[in-house]
Amino acid sequence: MVKISGEVLRQLPVPDVPISAQRQIIEVIDSFTELERRIEASIAKFEALRSGVMEELAELECGQFGEVLRQGPQNGIYKPASSYGPQGTPIVRIDSFSRGKSDLTRGLSRVVVSSGEIARYGLDVGDIIVNRVNTPDLVGKSTSVRCLIEPTIFESNMMRCKLHLSAADPVFTETWLGGSTVKRYFLQRAKSAISQASINSDDVRNCPFPKLDVPGQLAFLERLNAVEHQRLAEAAELAKLRQLKLGLVDDLLSGRVAVPAVAA
């Protein structure tokens, strides 16, 4: 614990601002704070709306994930630490992605593999990656492969699934697998060890998946994206407001900006 002496506190510089100006500065700060609260409330509204849209999925009749799979789940490749380095093929590891949208085009480790291994463990756009070994709350986290700029493979602690694109949209699948229904399912099916849990290919194939055709899936994503777009716009507005508030308070206290000019 860091302690500050009374002498140090007494020596701290204090702006030489008249009481009347101090009160005006407080009024300006309060007006910014009130606007912050309004935007925060709006963000909370959109977050609740998004949760409501997601909960609509939980009410749908479900089949099994395996019914929309063309191939997989397939475990990834294991390579010893000596195979990793600055050269080689990019490889997706468990820390390369979170639930939902992920960027698999940069920041990946590289590993030396053969052309045959690339053919067997290579990823394609539209593939779904499911984490099969992790801490209990993260096992089963999933993402879709949205973009690749060079051949990329995946590690042994995850599984690759290839979809029947006539039955399942990759982004919808990613969204569904990141929802509360699937999280609860994998948590129930996970086999626990010390600080880790695991799921197997049968757990993934038997995972619930909504009986919703692709047009319905795309319509759902359109609604969800509309809400998320509004939430992100409000979040960006809040960030700009806070930055403006911080700079303005500094300018007011230093005298670089006159209070009456701002208040007017």
C-alpha cells in the first residue's frame, strides 16, 4: 500500500480559480455527466434488446448440430514446441480466438508442417472451430473462419467442423454456438480434470441446433446486427464524450478556455 504524507498533500498544486468560476466548471462537468448517463442508459437498453433477440433462439425447436455438418468434428494437429518459430504455416491455437467474430489473419503462431499436414488440417472460409480443451467456462468456445490470407491450420485442442451451407450459415452458427443454450450444454457435458475440462466429437455432434432454414437464419442475423450497430454507435459516442470531457476540464482548470464561453 502506497501512503501519501500530509506534507506532500499540502504541496500539491491547486488551480487559482475564483469560487464563481469553480461553480460554473462544476455545472459544465455535471452537464457532461448527465449526458454520459443518458448514453449509458441507451447502451444498456440495446444490450437488453440484444439479449431478448438471442433468447428468441432458445425458444425454437432444436435438432442436433451433427445434422448440419458435412464433415467433422475433426481434431487438429499436435506439434512439439520445437516445431514452432518465426517461419512456417500459421496455426490457430486456443488463445487465437474468443467466442464470436475473430480475426484469424494476423497474430498467429507459426509451425513447420508438411504439405500433407496442411491438406489434412487446413482451414477453409466457412469452417467452424470448436475449442475442445480449456477451463470449464471456456470449453466449447467457437468461431467461424471468415477470412484467410494464406494456408492456415488448427491445433489439437480444438475441432474443425464443415457445414452443409444449404442448411447452416457460418455466422449464424457462430452466433448460436456462443449463446447461453450451448454454453450450458457444453458445461453439462464437459469432462473435468485439474483446472481443465474437455468435450469430445460426440458432444459437438449432439449439441442442440435450431431447426431454422438459412433464410430464417439470415433474417435473424439482420435483426441482431441492427441492434448491435446501434449499440456500437452509442458506445463510440460515449467514448468521444468522455475524451472531450477530460480535455475540457483540463482546459477549464488551466484557464486555456474561459468558463463563460463554454457555458454559453
